Amino acid sequence: MMGHHSDAPRSLFCYNANLEDRIPVDHELRLIKGHIDFEFVYDEVKDRYGERGNISIPPPAILKMMLLLVLYNVRSERELMKTIPLRLDWLWFLDYDLESVIPNHSVVSKARRRWGAALFKTFFERVVWQCVEAGLVDGSKLFVDSSLIRADASANSVVKKDAMQLHIAGSYQQFEARLDEHDPPAGADPHDHDDHPYGHVNRSCRSTTDPDASVVRQGKDSAKLQYKVHRGVDEKAEVITAVAVTPGIVNEAHRLVPLLEDHCRNTEREATTVVADTKYGTVDNYLACHDRGIAAHIPDLKTTQDPTGRRGDIFPEEAFRYDPDADIYCCPGNQILTRRTRKPWKGAFQYAPSRGVCRQCALRAQCTKSETGRTIRRYLRHDDLTFMRQQAQSLKSRQDIMRRQHLMERSFAQGVRYGFKRARWRRLWRVQIQEYLTAAVQNIMIFLRHVKEQRPAQGMAAAILHQGVVYIRHVSVVCAGSILRVVPAAQQWSLITPQSNLHTIQSV
């Protein structure tokens, strides 16, 4: 028989409404709430709150709101607060009920400034360590890459300093001082701004909306205000173990060693191999890896640059023979190149022939295009550098480099669903918070997949004995490491006959 809606007035009170019963056992927020610790926030931010005044929103609830902001790629805090009352799972996740008062959106932004980036860095590191304890991180091989993300500012906000001085000469210094005022929040890392954000273009131009962003052109696209995200990813389960955010103009080669150090500190495992693309194949990175005993599977930047430009059709350095006893080079034209100058900032010596020798040489067109003649640079640690360059050309290195392309692109692509490609907020320290949350969410998803794979089959039962009769209630068993929790799936009990096969479950 077909049913129809009743015209009777709706009930004013729902005494049986229980959010706990309405959240599915395998819901991602139930798994996150059951396995990720948010209570640590109390100890981390206790010195940021006073002892008098209004009582704040519990810090774990604020952190969960920021996690929801990234996990569901909500556009803004305002939209987040409008959506929370409409989502029963969000209310349950935040420990709210149907009658709870949703805070104002400014609570999130104020807490973000009060806490600073240090708290979110700690949250990211705790998630990484949880993945380590679950056996999802090997730690011996680290893949490194970077990606540009759009700043939350228009290119129209970029102005030239010289042009501004002509029009607002009296107020220019005050205006520039306001832009230079990074004003990082309490607890911010003082080394976050070590990299100067201004390159050739950015020395004369600056955004009035987001001064920390750099004007960067990528490929054939027009120049945009961008930041650069650097990541280190472990090979075993593709867990992100180290992250950093810099202005878009910063050379990614300078971030290799800091990422390696962060990886070792976050995982408490020593990396034996680092894999990166050609942009990281510098002399400094090769020697840094050599000193740490790390195999650098990185294509040599010099090897890729030599066939291009002015070096494309001249003799390579391998054509020059070096005599270690006499400390000289012999060129293909049998001329002698002696040590002339030293470049201490590069740790190398410059070798050159006598003046006028190259001008009279018949092989000059094949040897150099310089008016002063051919020069050869030899590094002080030439043998160590040669060893690292040969190691980077091995078969194992080429295999890792090919795997890196897919692994790192997949890591960045998975972050797109969480709003990775565009900065949510302005200024460098806020973009760092976004990346810590995004990387933490990606690692949490990896961890939850592992939990689901390790979880026993559903349909197991908890049992009670009442007046000599055994009853069971169907439950879902959620397993995380050595912890076993029994979560009720229904309130109905089933009768167990003496012939039934009943397994005992112990919950902790």
C-alpha cells in the first residue's frame, strides 16, 4: 500500500536523535576521529591564551574546522561555517550536536594568527610519525620535487617602486615599510624568511596585495604571482615526509639539503638515496650528498646545459687532458692551460692558456667562442664530484629518475582535490599553514587506506549473557596498530542458540 505524508504538525522535540548512530562505521571522518589525535593542541597553544576573559572555542575543534576546510576543499571560512549546520557528519566530527551554536568565521582566522605556522607543522610531523609507526615509511629513499602555486593576488597589484616614488614621494617610505612588515605570528620559524623573494624582476616590482609572492613566468604562460611548494616523498607508500614553501623565485636546488634533514628528523630514519630531477643536479648538492654518504640519483645540471647555447658545438671538458703532477691541462691542440685564478665562492680554480694562444690556434672555432680564449674550471673536490656524477648515470639511478616523475606528479595531483594549486590566504607563513594541512590530509588518507586493509571483516559480534541466554550485537572492528576498538553498528540484538558458533572479542 502506498504511503503519503501526514498533514500532522511536526514534532518540536526529537528525543531519539543521536548523531553517533547516524555516522556510518566506515565514514572517513569516523576513522579520522578514531585514529588521529587532536588533543595535543591544548599543550601546544596553552601559552597563547590568557587566564581571564571570555572562554574560547576548544582548540581541537578549531583545528578540526581547518582540517575540514582542506579535506572538503571549502572555499572560505564563511562557507565552512554555513555548511557545518547542514552536515551531520561535520557536527559529529566537531563534537557538536543539533542545538550547538556555530561560531563566527573569524574564530578560525584569529586562531590561525594566534597559533602561527609552528602548530600546523607539529600536526603534520605527528601524522608523519603515525605513518612511520604503522610501517608505511621505509625512509631509505627520498624523492624530491617542487611545484608552483598561484598566490591569492592579481598580477594587476604589481607596481614598480620607481614609478611609485614619483607620485607618492612623501609617503613612499611608510608604504614600503608596511609591505616589508612580515609580522609573522607568535611561534613562527625565524628561518622561514631566509630566502630573499626578489629576483631580477622582483627587485624593481612588488605586489601591494601579497608582497611575499614572486612574479614568475612558467613555460609559455604569462607572468603570475606565485609561491613554490617543495616536497619530499618516501617511496614505500608515498607518504609526504618533508615540506617547505618559499617565494616562487627561489631556486629549488637550495632546498634539497633542508628537505633531507627534515625527512630524517620526522621519520628518525637515515636516507641512503635521494632522487630528484635535473634542477637539483648542482655541484653543491652533489658534494653535500657525498659528505652525508647519500647516493644522489640526480641528473647532472651541467651535462644538460653543455649541449645547449654557446657550448653546443665546442669541445667538451673531457677532451682536455689533466696532468696531476704538473697541475696543467692539455687541450686538443696540444696547448697548455695553467692555473690562473681561484673562485673561492665556487671552490674551484680556473685554468687558461697564455694570452694570444687561442687566437692563433687552428681549432679555435671548435674549441671556444670567447674572445679571450678557452678556460677550464676544476673543483677542489674534483674526484668526489666525478664519483657522484658517475653514480648519477648508473642504471639504478636512471630507473629511480623515471619512477620519480610519476611518483611526484601523483603526489601533487592528489593535492589538487584539496585546493593545492592556489593559495587560500596571503603572506608566506599562511601559505605554509595551507601546505602543512594539505600534506597532512594526504598522509591521513594514506594511513586510512592502510587501516581499512588491516581491518578484520565486518559482521563480527559482541556478546552478552542475560538470564542464561546469549545475545549478540553486530559491530565493526576498527584496528589501528595494536589497538582494537569495537564500534556498535546497530542497537538490535540477535539471539544465539547453543548450536551457534560464537567467537569471543576483547576490546580495549
